[in-house]
Amino acid sequence: MKPSHLPENHLEAWRRYYVSFWRIFASIEADLQAAGLPSLSWYDALYELYLAPDRHLRMSELARSALLSRSGLTRLVDKLEKEKLLERKSCPKDGRVQHAVLTDKGVELLRKMWPVYRAGIAKHFAAHLSDAEAKSIIAAFTRLGAALEKKCADVKATP
Amino acid sequence: MKPSHLPENHLEAWRRYYVSFWRIFASIEADLQAAGLPSLSWYDALYELYLAPDRHLRMSELARSALLSRSGLTRLVDKLEKEKLLERKSCPKDGRVQHAVLTDKGVELLRKMWPVYRAGIAKHFAAHLSDAEAKSIIAAFTRLGAALEKKCADVKATP
DNA sequence: ATTTTTTAGTTGCATACGCAACTTCTCTTC
DNA sequence: GAAGAGAAGTTGCGTATGCAACTAAAAAAT
């Protein structure tokens, strides 16, 4: 493994990608805050639950999906549970496992946040992309995501 | 301004872009930490100074370039100054202004971090992109960055 | 020329997050 | 089946960061 060769184009692509991300992200967060809504990290976690079968996930699965450390997720779930947006349920089959289960109130919050989030994506991101560019991004980052997943799996498999 | 129309492709592009970013970012930060080096935010700030004429910038310019709030930048500069990576100089022409000036030690740190950073970009980002995709990303995000800059300027200009 | 407004930067406070240590439970090994 | 290894979550602690309030300096208004 020695791919430290980095063509100028790819480096420039990284720079643009990197700074754009922070600006877009900050703009969307600002829109949410201006609308009196919680931040994207709440949305991410609730949405992953929404997608999951029976709207429930183990804590560590949710941590991975929501791009958080396990401890970070514990705190986030504490807050979400306090707001009744989800519930913790102990798993009957494995006493170590906790499940986070989305509540109706959680779904309701997703429905309130989505229009603002969608508008933010449209305004700060999508409006500036051609359809071809969007497709190119999908292709590239789908592949990239798969490769990173695989790398994680490999690391786990070779201790 | 009512571009809340969001085609499915563009939404999917956002999703891929968003999760990929966090994974790549976390991987690169992990590489830096594993090498005993400071985090990307230090690199970003020092590198912006490195690029600037005479290697100096006003605090608020640096904050904008380094993607931080002004208060966040104050704390960061506190730490960088404590490590002698830069110096604060009061501006003789305007008593309110402070300049951050990169030191040789700061340049040295940039030189130490860059190989690790470059390898991270290559491994976690560039290795998975074709040349055409890199070019497409440059085009798209250059345009997007310009549009966001302009939007900032507009906001400033219409109080 | 004095007052008011605006700007640049800093600080108090609150929040969000990760790492490492810990607890509890399960699985493996003998 | 008891002991050790491993896994899932939680908690202590340190750090990073933003917002709002503050200070100091310059610019604008009178």
C-alpha cells in the first residue's frame, strides 16, 4: 500500500471539496437554527432510525450510521430520549444491547425539519450543480464510500 | 428566490457527499493523530498564513479563510502562538487590528504535516476518483464556492 | 470637537464531541 | 461450570467551538 502519489487535479479537487463542505454545512446549520430547529446531528440520527426496520437500531449501529463515536452517541441519545423523540429498549436476547426506537414525536420532528433541510440542500448545494455533475458525484462517492466501508471491515478482520 | 425544487439525483448526490466527507475527514484526522501531529484546523490556519503575502493576515481574514468563527480563531491563535508557530503583531495603522504572522517554526510544522496529510488525501479521497471525476468536482465546487462567496457579499451589502 | 455608531478582537458561558477507563453481560476455553 | 477474553454501553475528563456580551479603537454624525 503506497498510493501517496497525488496528481495536481486530485489535490485541487480535495481543496474545493473541503472548503465547500464546511461552507455548505454551516449555511444549512444556520438555516435550521434560524427556523428554531435542532441541528443536523439530531436529524441524522433520527433519520437513520426512520429508515431502519421497525424504526429501531442498536446503539453501536446507530453510532456508525450517524457518524459518531459510541460515547458521542450515548450523549445524543440521552438528549433525544429526554425530548421523547426516541426510547431506549433493552434487548431481551442480549443483556448488553440497547435499542433506540424512534417515537411518533421523532417522526414528527423529522417532518418539521425536512422542508428546511431540503431547502438548504437545494439552495446551498444543488442549485449550483448540473445534472451531469450530480451524477458524477453520485458515482464517485458511492464507489468511495464502498471502498471505505471495505477498509473498515478489513481492519476489523486483521487483528 | 424559490429554488426549493430538489431533483432526486441532486439529493442523492448530497447524501453521498455528506457521509463521504465525514468519513474521509475522520480518517485523515486519525492519520494525523497517529503520527503525533496536530489536527487539520491547525494546518488550515497555518497554511492560509503561508499563502498570504508576507505570511501575515488580520485575525478576521484568517477566521474566514480558516473556516472558523472569530472567537474560535482567537482561541486557536492563542494555542498556535503559545507553540511559537505564529506571532501576534498589532497593526500600527489601526489600533484595533491584530495580525497573525507565521514563524519559521510554523513553516516547519507545515512541512512535517504535509506528507501525512497528502498521504491521507491520496488514500482516503484521491485513490477512488478518476481524473474525469476530479475535474468535474473542481468545476462544480469552484462554481459553487464562487456563488457562496457572492451570497455572503450580497448579505453584507443589503442591511 | 464631542457624541454616536461601527468595527476588530477577546472573554464568559454553554454545548458537542472523542478517548480512555469502567461496568455489565456474553462467549470461549479449559 | 468457572475463569478469562471480548463486546456493548456508559461515564469522567479534556478539548474544540459558537454565541452573546464586552473592551478598545476608528469613523461618522452632529
